Amino acid sequence: MPLVLIILIVALIVMFYRFKTTSLTRNCRWREDRAEACWRCAFCGARQEGAAVPKRCLQR
Ligand SMILES: [Zn+2]
């Protein structure tokens, strides 16, 4: 079944590409700054106010 093999390889490539892009661009390391009541990204230095954890990077 070569078709199944091709689908499997394509799926693996897509997953790898997604993992790479998300880990490079979207994974900020948000840390809560309780003194200033905001979240600060230790990776790029972005700041966001609010109680919820920011989900993506603001400066990339
Ligand atoms: Zn960031």
C-alpha cells in the first residue's frame, strides 16, 4: 500500500512543520508579575495586562 505510506509521510511532515513554527513563534514564556499585575514574556519582553495567561507572543 504505497498510498498509505505517502499519507503517513505527509502527515508527519505537516506535524513537524507545525511543531517547529509554533515552538518558534507562539511559545512565549509568560510569567506573572504580581507587583505590576501583568504578564511578562521572558522570551521577547512583551507585556500584557489581565488575569488570564496570554496565549501567543505579541512581538513576533
Ligand atoms: Zn514573547
